[in-house]
Amino acid sequence: MWRPSCTRLSEAPTAQLVVQPSQKAKLPTAWAVTFVLVLAVLESAMIWWRITAAPLAWICLVWLLVAVVLVAKSKRPAGRLLWLNLGAVLLAVGGVEGALYVNKHNNPYIMPPGVRFVGDMARPNYFIEMPVTGLGYRPRPGLHIQATKMQHNAALYSVHYTVAPDGLRISPRSSADVRACVFMFGDSVAWGEGVEDEQTAAWQIGLNTQGRVKVSNFAFTGYSAHQMLWQASTGMVAARSGCSASLPVLAIYQTLPNNVARVAGLRGW
């Protein structure tokens, strides 16, 4: 006699639907990533070509945004970690570049817009000799030039600089009765930028002592304590000053406060 067979529901065969990921579904994401990368390359090129204010900082910002997008789009932990670390590096580099740019505009040695030198000072490789071992640069020995500094169409100063054959700015002749020596070190303050030879501090010291103090001006525009140290430690001061070892010596170092940061290595030069 026929009997209908009953099968438990749990024992019934089940069909498993396996959905294979479609290759076409990845195309929009791949195209979007490619588009972002190409756009970032083009934008970086435009920034480098057109922007002069901290271009590296702006380029790092562009690629930082790209890294953020790729972190969000990446499905693999390794990919996210890669772009996350790259974004951190870009943030650090861009931040340093931005800080250096801000610090650059606070540098008193950089001339503001509209200020320029004309005449002999504007002739390339004429008045300033570089590179020079130990010093970096120096006034070219044996020159007498007219230095004119302009602000737009107005002259800030127009004076004469005379550099002796030993590379130092001239000082008054000392008398036969020299009782002491004075060495001037420092930057443009001690060198006497913007004043005539007879108006520098070194000249005035020799003049007001009637030549009994022999003055040597080892300063120059932009010089700091490291140039002074090199001049003294290599024997340049002793050789060019002509000062007798039996005479007392006074060294004067004139500079700007920002040179403290330069000596400490906190500011470039």
C-alpha cells in the first residue's frame, strides 16, 4: 500500500546562492581614485608653477586631502594604514614648510617689496665674493663702490664703501703711539651699512682716540657669531689686525637680537 513519504524540513536539501562580486562594480571606485590622483598631480603642478607663497605647504595640503579620501575608500586595513601614515607625513612636512614661510617674513634681512639696490651693489658677483671658505661670503678686497638703496623711486641712502686689500672696510690710520687695539665684529650694524666710510663706528673710535687705538673692522652685512669665531680661531684676526701681542685688545660685537636664534640653530641663514 502506498504511503506518502514525509521529509523533515530540516533534512530537505537547500540551495545556496553564491553571489560573485561583479568586476563592473569596482570600476566606478577605480575610476574615482584615478581621477582624484590625476587631479592632484595637475593641481600640484599648477601650485608649483603659479604660487610663490609656500608652494610646498599647499601641495602637501592637496595630497593630504587625497590621502583622506583614499583612507575612506580603501577596503583593506593595510591600505588604510598606508594612506594614514602618508597623510601624517604630509601634514608634518606641510606644517614645517608653513612655519618656515611665516618665519621668513619675520626675517629682518629680507628686503620688503619695492626695496632694491642699484648701481654697483646690483652688479652680480662684483661687490660680494662667494663662496668663501669659513665665512661663506665677504666684500671683495680692494674695491671702492657707490652703494645706493632705493624704496620705489626714493633713495634711502647713497654712500660709498671702501674695502682695503685685506678684505676689511677701511679704518683711520693709527698713530705711532698705539696704546690699544679694537676689533669690530658683527653684521651690517658694525660694518656700517648705509653710512660713509668716515661715519662707521670703527672710524669714529679711531678718530676720537687720535689714532692711539688701532681699529680693525671684521664685520660685514649678515655676519653673525659663527663668522667671528672662525675669524678668531683660524688666525685671521691676528694676521690682518697688525696688532702687537703686548697691547690690550677690546673686541666689540654688534648685532641684532635675532642672531641669538641663529647661533642656537633655531633659524637658518
